[in-house]
Amino acid sequence: MLTAQNLTLARDGRTILSGITLTAQPGEVTAIIGPNGSGKTTLMAALTGDLAPVTGEVTLNGDDIARLSPRHLAARRAVLAQETQVAFPFTVAEILQLGIEAGTGPTDSALIPRLLAEVDLAGTAHRPIHALSGGERQRIHFARALAQARRPRGDQGPMWLFLDEPASSLDIAHQLMVMRRARRFAAEGGGVVTVMHDLNLTAMTADHVILLAEGRLLAAGPPAEVMTDRLLSQAYRCGIRTNRTPAQGPYLLPQMAGA
Ligand SMILES: Nc1ncnc2c1ncn2[C@@H]1O[C@H](COP(=O)(O)OP(=O)(O)OP(=O)(O)O)[C@@H](O)[C@H]1O
Ligand SMILES: [Mg+2]
């Protein structure tokens, strides 16, 4: 399990997160939603151990992450950042190799082709990462996180995938592909925490939703409880109407008029 207890975080003397307490369970996809600047990326960085909170504690599978070495952290969680800059002219295979080396678990010569096929980029192993499109690069970085988290359940318990807007540059088919893959990772026993902007994609794929507004937790629970007209309209400060389809559950429509 992942827990955060009373997290407060400041940057440049400004309070960014206040009193955040939450849990996320392995076997589930937990989505963090909220407006631009509400603190989603900052919260992810606190949950992954990349930013130290002023107060509060984060535990991963029962251990305080502040006490885990970088090597132990890498064996328990993989992170897809909101933006990834690659400074060197790495090939796609070299990027995936970074993920493989950071993680633990078996590897074989078919791992890279298998990962590339999973993100619909078979045959790109020898291409420079800079020569791919924005959405293709995003899928490669997702595959790098999967390479690191190749065992959803390891010796140290569940592995955790932290994804910051994994589908933001993707076309609709690849959005579904990436979110299905994240769901499969959870179904295999891993934990997934993902920042999302697309509320419909969130409603379709999340088991648990955490709604942030202005650095505070406004609501947390199943999509049907958190993704309501009232809470979403309050958080995003615009009119949002939710509805349901019999087959797919809730969907949302922003209201152009009367917002
Ligand atoms: N490095 C930094 N130094 C100072 N303030 C920062 C820094 N990074 C983010 N902030 C501030 O913290 C707040 C939350 O930023 P954060 O990146 O967590 O938002 P977010 O919810 O991920 O937004 P978005 O949807 O735009 O990605 C913002 O007000 C931002 O200006
Ligand atoms: Mg962000």
C-alpha cells in the first residue's frame, strides 16, 4: 500500500501542498486530478520520494520512503515524468536499457522488442529518440517505466508505477492503449498512480480518484463519488455536467454557457 500522512510542501517559500492524507492500493489504478497548478506534479514528486515534504510522511509497502536508498526506491517504483528532456542523442533501445538497468527482475533479448510492441512502436529500437514524434517519445518513456517495473510484484511487495499525464500527447487509440496497459499492470498485482487531465479517460480507467484544488485534497474515492457535477465544477471553476452510459459508466461534458 502507498500512504501519505498530513503532507505539507513548500517551494521558494510558498506553500504548494497542505495537509494531504491519502492511500493508494496495489491492484488498483489511482488517478490524481485537478486544475493546472493545483499541485498534482508536486504531490507525485512527494509520493515518489523526489521532493521532501516540510511535514508528513510517505510510506511505500510499509516503509518510510525518506529512508530508502535510491537503489531500493528504484526497485519499488518507476516514474514517468510530465516532461522528459533527453540531453544526449540516445537511441530508443538505449532509453529502454536505462529502465531495464534501474529495475529488477528477469530480462532477455526479447524484452526490448516486446516493450516496443506494447506501445505500438515495433522496429524503432535503433532510431534516435529525438527523431520520433512527441506522442511517440511519450510512449517510449512509458515503455521505459514499464521496463523498470517489469515485475508488478517483486521480493519487496508490489511494484509501483507513477505516471504524470501519460496520455497527454497521445491520439485517442494510443490513450486507450496506454491506460489499458496501466490497468493490466494493476491487475497483475502492481500499483498505479497516475496524474490525469482527461476526465473522461479518468472515469473509464480509474478505480480510485484523488481530486486536488489549490494544493488541498478536495475529495478522494471511487470515480462515481468524486467525479460529481458539484465537486468537479468547484475544483475546475467551470460548469461540468456528468452523465452515464449503460455500457461505460460516467462521462462528462463541460458546459460552454453559464460557466
Ligand atoms: N520548481 C518550482 N518552484 C517553485 N514553485 C513551483 C515549482 N514547481 C511548481 N511550482 C508551483 O507549484 C504549484 C503546483 O505546481 P504543479 O506543477 O504541482 O501543478 P500541476 O497540478 O501539476 O499543474 P499542471 O496541470 O499544469 O501540470 C504551481 O503554483 C507552481 O507554480
Ligand atoms: Mg503537472
